[in-house]
Amino acid sequence: MSQPTQHQPTQHQPTQHQPARRQTTSRLSIVSPASEAAASHASEGSLVLVGINHTTAPIEVRERLAIPLARLADATRTLAQQPGIREALVLSTCNRVEFITIQDRSQDRATGSATPNLLRFLHEYFAVSAATLEPHLYEFREREAVRHLFRVASSLDSMVVGEPQILGQVKESYSVARQVGAVSTALDPLLQRAFAVAKRVRTETQIGSSSVSIASVAVDLARKIFGSLHGKTVLIVGAGKMSDLAARHLIQQGATSILVTNRTHERAAQMAAQIANQIATQLASGPVASDTAAIACTTEVIPFDQIYAQAARADIVLTSTGSEQPIFLRSHGQSFLERRRNRPMFFIDIAVPRDVDPLMNQVEGCFVYDIDDLQQVAAAHLANRGRESAAAENIVTREVEIYLERLQSRDAVPAIVALQHSAEALRQSEIERTAAKLAAAAEPFTPAQLSAVEALTRSLTAKLLHPQLTALRKKSEE
Amino acid sequence: MTLLWLRLAVLLYGIAALAVLPAALYDRPRWRHIAVPATIAAALFHFVSLTETLNAAHHRLPVETHELQSLLALILALAFLLVYARYRSVSLGIFVLPIAFLLATLAAFRPGEQTLSAPIRTGWIFLHIVFLLAAYAALVVSLLASLLYLIQERRLKRKSTGHGWLSPLDTPLETIDQIALKSLLFGLPCMTAGLLIGSVIAQQDYGAKYFTDPKILLTFGLWLAYIAMIFIRRASGLRGRRAVYLSSFVFLVVLFVWAANQFSAVHRFSIP
């Protein structure tokens, strides 16, 4: 068994990713031979995980290995067909590409490492030279590979710790690998366990309970005010990228009417058209994940000079203009609230300088969050995730132990059965030999004698095997 | 035995009242799994205790002060469970469960020994009492929801970050407003039915003089205030601070009506 390695330390070039890489290196703890042997997928082969992620490789490298969903089945099949590889799974996301394999143990013995198969595959499939890849690759084996997979599925290894997408991506990779027949007795239970661990982490910690991006924080706050956003009207003032992103989040959560305004009417119309296209695409691609997804969202362009007349229609005002002066003053807020019969209004001000006078927050029913407020909430949520991740790591550590214990118990069973079969065969052959000798001497066993000898030898065999079987069971438990 | 059930219910209300704090104030959803089942169990024990008490003493009529307090506590606990079932929100429990705990404690540790002063028509009077208590409970829930609205509004305006104390509650502002308004809309027909039943019985048994009693007049005043409050809330979309003021005023009237029982010459059905 080999220990977790990184390829050719001498090849490590100092890059801007070097600190992150050192962090990864420290994670690759050396596994003692005894524990590694205990952790092995003995009956199935060696578990080897090789990959790159956002901490070890820049985007230029990651994008060369990235595999679109349409090609995932082909890549998985090709990997599984490599010599020495019994089972395979390919995980490709924007932040990581990982190849999880069960390899013949003979490969290890022949080459001292199981990685050459994978490196050859990477080189052939992606047409990327080993020299380009190796400095960025990490490799985990057995126990550490299990641990890494559990961490990835639980979103502890993600760029944004706790983000929920990764579990879906792992499940997707697993589904593809099953379809092409690349996962079987070793990877299947491992993946199932990884999903269970991820679920446990989500349930027992608050690692994914709060939003950490500006847009999702804004949506969360809107939900704290309005509950469901279904049927809510959003006014977008100014046409910026952030507004576009936040608007998309709001639509996904069920906002059904989007009003767009800008000093330049054409830009407002352009943005309204973009949003309408997004909605159309969303609808065309079938039902989306959110249960409150946009179904009948309408867009409307409002002339900028009518902004004060129309703003009261909006439950949420998303503003990001380049105006030097605030567009919405406290008096506007009071006027809007009167016209809305005190129904609350949420102002998301992501403009710098600010578009909404901070004093408007003092108006009962008006809630104003500027970019700093949103960032502070996001940062606090991120810090909270950091605290929760310690609890999540403990769960992963315990789960790795439990998984390996089960695996080892399972591995001990064939050895015990084989030993029992061998002893039984020996016992039978000895009885037959003795019976044949006695028959030749014309003094064959009587049925009573044969029965007594059977009982005696069975008892002797059981007693002789007992310490060995106990030792085997004990060793597997250890 | 009856008191034992009630004391068990009190204990469970206490546990639920404590468990709801981290669930609602510190965004620790796992504490719901203690608060909600504890309230359900408490309400069950409470119901058993109340049924046994009323069955034994007064032909199923809650007329004694502690019995009324106990019944009100049970209705409030049921209101909390209803709100939870409808909105999946436990925030209201911050106020409702301690109140239920206190009312049930009074009944559990200071049981009254009053009896019915005169034979009365049990069935209709029972409905009269239950409807009016439901209306009072609805008003209390509305007031508490208005207070909750104020707290949530302050927390959102304070822009506190992260989890824990001072972070926004788990219940959205509009949901809290709906709870406040819908509980009033539920309470009005209850109060109307309760008053109608009481009026018909009083007219038949005591005649017109019954309606000149201050307690009865105050009750009709409360009914008008109830209607006015619903009208104002719906017409002007009253929320937040002003809604709390209005609800508090009507709640004050309720307290007067409750207290007026002690001074009423005609509206007395129990003797020590």
C-alpha cells in the first residue's frame, strides 16, 4: 500500500496558488502501514482519488480538465476501461475535477503507485501533458480518499463552505457512472455513505443554513419580510450586473412582476428583454429546483421620470445607479407607504454612492439595506459557517471510522468462511482416509463409531479454529 | 389525580416555553422538536385534567376563576399549535407558552373550591363561555403577534448580522401580520356568538334589567372595540407600533371586562 502522495515534489513551481497548495499538502497526512492496511478495500482493490481543485490549480488548468455534463458519461466509461481500473467515477464542477477509482492491487505492486494509469488517461483524454498537470494534482488513497470524498460531498472542501450545489453534482456524477456501469461493489456503497454523511452534516450542523453571497442574502432578507416572494413586484432601478444577478435570484424565488427603469430608456428596455429571455429559458428548460420558481413573471419598462409615481407598486426596490445624489429620500418612503397602506417595502441599495437615503430606514415599514449591510450579513454568515464546519469535520471523522470499520468487518467474513471451509474439507478427507484404511483391514466403522468420530473431529476442529477465528474478528474490528 | 395531570401539563408547558426560546430567538430549529411535542403532550394532559375537574364538580361548566384560567391556558396552547401547523412558526410561543404556563400554574397550585350558585342550562352556557374565551384568546394572540411584528421589524431595521440574539426571527413580517389579523377575524364571530347566546339566555332568565349591569355593558363595548379594531386594521393597513397600541387598548378593555366579573351583581354563577 502506498501512502498519499503529491507528484514529484521537485516539480512544484512557486505559483500564486502555492499557499493553498501547502494547505492541501498538510491535509495529506501520512497513513501508517497498519492502519492503511486495515482501511483498504482489500477484496475490491485500492481506492485512489486524484484531482485538482480551486486551491491547487488556477482556472487555466481547471478549465482544461473540465468535463461538460454531456461528455461525463464518455469520460467515465473511458476511465473505467483503462487497464487496472475496476471502477471509476468522474466529478467535474467549476471548482474541481476529481477521478475516483478502484484499482487492481497488482498495479500498486508492479509500479509502486497506482497513479500512472490515471495520468495516462488524463494525458490521452484531455491532451494535457503530465508536466502541466502534475504540479497541481493531489492524490488520496484509502482512508484519506474516503475522508476527502465525504468532505467534498458535505461541502467542507468547497470554495464557499456549505454551498449546497456540490452534493447534487456528486449525485449526478454517481448517476452517470451507474448508467455506464462504472461503479459496482466498492464505489457504490462508498458513494451511498458519502450522501448519507452529507445529509447528516446538513441536518446536524447549520453549515448551509445561511446565505453567503450578496444576492442570496438580499433574497433571504426579502423572505424575512415577505415570506414567500410569490406574487411580489420588484422594481429594478439602473441596469448593472449586480442588479441583474439579484433580480434573477428574486425571480427564481417567485417574484412575478419585474419593473425596470433607467435614465437611458433603451438600456432599461434591453435589461427587461434580457430578464424576459431568462424567464423564457427557465420555463423552456422544464421545472426548476425551487418550488416557488417563476411561472408567469412579467416585465415592464418604466420611464425614469415616472419612478416616484410607480415605485409604490413595488414590494422590493433594487437600485444600482451611478447617481451622485440619493434618488429615494425619506419623504419618498413615507409617501410610498401611505399609498401602499403601510404594506412593507424593501430597498436593496447596491449603488455607491448610495441611491437610498439611509434615513428612509427610520420610516416604519421601509427596510433599507445598502451594499455594506449586505456584505456584513454575508460575512457574518460565512464566519458562522466556519464555526459550524468544525462540528461538521467531527462528523466526517467519525463517519470515516464507521465506514472503514464496516468495510473491514465485511472483509473479514470471506477469510473466516474460507478458513472454516478449509478445515471442514481437511476433516472430511481425514475421516474418509481413516475409514478407507479400516475398510481395507476388514474392520470398517460401525455407524455408531462413525457418528462418534464425526462428533469428535467436529469438536476438535471447532476448538482448534476458535482462537484463530476470534483473532481474525478482533483484528478486523481493530 | 386530576391535579396530577394538570401539574404534569404545567411541567410540559414550562419545558416548551424554555425550548421555544432558542428555536425562535437564536435560530436553532432543532429545539422545535422539543417545544412542539411538549406543547402537544401538555395540551393533552391539560384537556384530561380539565375534563375530569369539570365532570366531577360542575356538570362540565367552567365557572370558577381558576377553571376559566385553566381553560384559557388550554385555548392559548391550542392557538400556538394551530399557528405552528399553519405557518410552521414557533415565534408566537415566546409569549404564548409562558402565559399558558402561568395560567395553568395558578390553576394547578391554587385550585378553587367554588360551586354553582344556581341550576343553569349547562349546554348553552358552556358554549357561551367557550366562545367568549376563544375570542379573548384570539385577542391575546393578536396582541402578541403585533408585539412580535414590532420585534421583527426592529431586528430587521437594526441589520444585525449572523445568528443568535438580535438576528431576525424565523417568522416573516407579513406572516406575523397575517397571524395578528386572522386571529382577530377568528375572534369576532366567536365573540358575537358568545354574546348572542348569553343575551338570549339572560333575556329569558333575568329579563331586560340584566343588560343594565356594568359588566354586560362593558362586554358590549368590547365587542364594538373589536369590530373597530378590525375595521381600522383592514382599512388603513395598520401595522407595527400603532397596531400594538390599538391591540393593547382593546386588551385593556378585556381586562376590565374580566375584572368586572368580581363587581357584577347579576353575572355571578358560583359561590365559595
